[in-house]
Amino acid sequence: MSEKLSGKELASLREFADKIRMYTLYSIGNLGVGHVGGSMSIVEILAYLYGHEMNVDPKNPRKEDRDLLVLSKGHSGPALYSTLALLGFFPESWLKTLNVGGTSLPSHADRNRTPGIDMSTGSLGQGLSVACGAAYGSKVKGLDKQRVFAIIGDGETNEGQNFEAAMFAAHMKLDNLIAATDCNRLQLDGTIDDISGLNPDKLEAMWSSFGWETCQADGHDLESIHRAYSSCMERNGKPKMIIMNTIKAKGVPSLENNAGSHNAPLALDTVKEIYNGEVPAWLK
């Protein structure tokens, strides 16, 4: 495990996360509706991956040996768009065009339209299989330093395709695959326990039973996230799964921990109230 984050690194990542959350809420608020819940629950995860861990280059988004991210829960694209805009993959002004006609920032992540998106996603349950293919392909190509990161939703774990992917990854010893489950305990129609009988407290044990190396983290605590990812970097023949305990719609008091936040109306005035009238330059 690597050393603790320095005070400077932690402060920088917190600032990055705060900006991602702010930009995402303003882009959704500018539209008036969007996937607030799942976007807000992965903000700190994205801030850590893109601000500290992943090897990516905004000037060369398609470089072959870059680290890859498969955002299986592609409806959380708004948070990833804000992350990429802040890094310079495309102009921040694009955030004003979220999900409008002709946009390069559609509701769900699309690699053909948005620089920095590694895989088109949103058909839930398929992303982990794609990530397995990418990790296997990376090994075949001999890209020894490349890693494939994936973020799946706890709700989409209902989908059986995930279990096929879990078996494949363990069998093929895809130790370059590091996945995280956004465990906010809610999906579109209610709690994951009510919808499918899947107990979120047993997710770690479930993934361990498939032969994955597992751990848990507070998905809104950057130090906890750092410890979890740092413990997953050893190439030991096992794919990795981090259960990230999160809050759906984190940062929006009226929507937090509410299944209705999955795709919810969000007025621009509401976002301005959250930020005491502070508005990013790209929206002025």
C-alpha cells in the first residue's frame, strides 16, 4: 500500500471533487432535469481516479497505453463530463449543452461523441463485461502498465451478466481490472434489497466468493478511497472489487438518499441556493 496522501494532495483532490460536484449540478440545473442521484454519488471516486491514480492525457485522449475507465452506470455521465472538462479534455462551455440536440455530451456516456470517454455505456449490466474484455485485450497486447478501471452500480448488480463477467475475470486472472461498486443502496424503483433481495451488506462476500480480491471504502472520503485503491494495485492474479459506500444525490439536501433522485427535476435556482449564488464562469 502506498503512503498516505499528503496534506497538499488531499486538499487538491477535495477542491477537484468540489468543482466536479458544482459543475455537474450546474450543468444538470441548466437543463432542468437529469441523473442527479447516481452522478453525485461517484464524484469523489472520479476525483481520486482522474486527479491522482489514472494515467490519462487530455492532449492525447486515445493513446494506446492509457488507463481506461468503463463507467458502466453510464447515466452518471454528467459527473464524468465535468471531470473531463476540468482536466481540459474539452471546453468547459460544453457543459451548458448537456443532453440537448446535437450535443457532444449526451445523457449517457458515448465514446464516439465525447473526448476522454473510453466506452459507450448505460445499458446496465453490460459494462463489467466490456471492462473484462478490455483488461483481457490489454494483456494480449502486452500493455503491462495499462489498467482498466470500472464503476458499476449496486442496482445493476441485479443483472446476471455481471456474474458471468465475475467468473470470467477470476478465471482469466485479470489482475489489471480494478472495479468499484457505487453502493448507494438505491435504484430507480426503490432499495436494491426490496427490488431484488440483494443485501448490500453482503456484496463484498459475494464478490469474494467469485475469487475477486475485495475491500470496502467510504466513497465520499478521499483518504478512505485512497487506501482502498492503493491496496488493489498488486498484480496477484486476482481482479479487484471495491465496495464504495455512498449516498445517492450527495450534496443536494432535498434529494439525498431518495430513489426519486435517479432522474429528477433540478431547477437552476436550487443549485444557486446550494452555492450561495456562486456560478461557474462557463455559465455566466
